[in-house]
Amino acid sequence: MNTATKVAAYAGALAIVFGGAWAAGAAAGPFGDGPSAPNASEHGAGQPKSAPANAESELPPGLSVADNGYVLDLTQNALPARTTQTFSFKIARIGGGAVTEFDVEHEKKLHLVLVRRDGSGFQHVHPEMTADGTWSVPLTLPAAGSYRVFADFKPAGGAKTTLGADLQVAGAYEPQQFAEDSRESEVDGYVVRLTGDLTAGAESTVTTTVTKDGKPVTDLQPYLGANGHLVALRAADLAYLHVHPQDGPGSGPDVKFAVEVPTAGRYRLFLDFQHEGKVRTASFTLHTSGAAPAPSPTTATPTQTDDHGGHGG
Ligand SMILES: [Cu+2]
């Protein structure tokens, strides 16, 4: 299967799994009765119906250190500022040992994203794993503050999972304020513009356009299986949204993504793009606009458990 097909298959599977999960959660209400419980066979059908309202299908990913039966175990929860240090962690089964088998997604077995709690200082790196399941990556955090670390992965035979944990960098800092909407980002002489609107409760398409010296960049290089890689975070709590590329590797200047925006509010979006051998990150701030579509009972069909063909596409 070629990469474009894989990406398309992956995107389709995500849309089915998560679209269904959200729709089912919305229709079933906070206590999960009704025809939902799409993951019942995977997570124990014997759980009482009065399970906590924060059932995993109702919250966007990245808000918890443990989810889907896995936990993110950081070796250290603080790093010094402006010093390169090895940052390491494990993904473990809750109550069990480290996970060592992962499926490749977007060309990597694990994506590590860091951002300061104020939405600044974004980094997206790819740690290396040793045989015992310890992931390590050299990190340099340029400024003090409280950071959120996201590990985005899919254990072999498990569900796609994003776990989040906090990481502190000692020192005084001034929280950065971001404009309500900021659709243009300048980085290293590139100007990246973002078009499209985010609509609460719906999947939205956004398009980023990369220019340099006023001209469209038409020789973007593939990065992580597409023309670029987008991470979208809800500003208020850094929920990590589902994003998938709408097109396979091409050459630019336009790169399209589908973003699932659960609620109204402000979002931070980060685009990694590669040109002339170097990956750069453009960042945007966007407030949702437009009306959320009314919940439709016809969309609340329970999804099957993770049966989209397993791994690797
Ligand atoms: Cu990555």
C-alpha cells in the first residue's frame, strides 16, 4: 500500500472511530446509558452504568496521564531552562509493565509534543526507545514555566492514545498572551497563512499556505507522511485534538487538514512543515466561529470496537 493510501485509510479510520465515539457520548449523556458503550468489550462490560462522567469517550485526548489502559510514566517532572538534557519516560500498562511494541503512525512509533501551559514554546520531537521500553530524547526548554508533555502513540493491538503530563521548568516567567485570532505566522523568513474556520462540535477543514519572499512555496517536502503535520490544542486546557491530513505528500503551497473541535473557544494550532531539508513550525490562534450543528440522533450509531483493520493500514 502506498503512503497516500495509508494516510487516507488511517484518516478514514480515525473519522469513524472518533466521530462515532463523540456522537455516541453526546447522545447517551454523561452516564453512558443508551446504545453507546462502543468500547464495552475492550474495557469491561461489567462496569456499572453510574461510572464517572469523565468516561474516556467523552473527553478529548491528552487531558489525562492514563487512558485506554495505559499510563505515561515520566522519569523526571522538572528540567532546567536553557540546558540540553535527556528527557525520558515509559508508556506502561496500568498496573503492568512497560509497553515495547508500537504501531507506526505518521511514520513514527511515538510522537512527543511539548508546549508551555500558556500555549507558547511548542516542540514536536521523536524519541528513541530502548528494548526495555524507555523512550529518550535530548530536550532544551528555552524558558521557565509549566509545560504540558503529550505522548501520541498506538500500542500494537491497542487503541490510538494520547497521554499528557506536566513538566516544570523553574524560574520566573511572564505568561504570553495570544491574540483572539492570529492567522499569519512568520518563521525564518517564511510566512504561513491559515484559512478556514473552526466550528464547535464539527470537523473543520483548515488550509495552511506557505510563502517565502511573497511567493508561494511549491516544493515543500513530505513530513510525517503528508505535506506537513498539524497539532491543534484547546487553549483553555490543552486538550489535544484529532487532526488528520486531507492530502498525501505533495509539493505545496497549500496543506489541508481536518480538525475535530469539540467545544466553542480558542485553539492553538501548530504546523510543522519541511522545506530545503529543515522542519519549521508555524503557529496560529483561532477562535471557533459559526453555530455548532444540532446533535442528530441519526449520527449516534455506536461504533464497532477497534475493528478498522488493525495496524499499519
Ligand atoms: Cu511526530
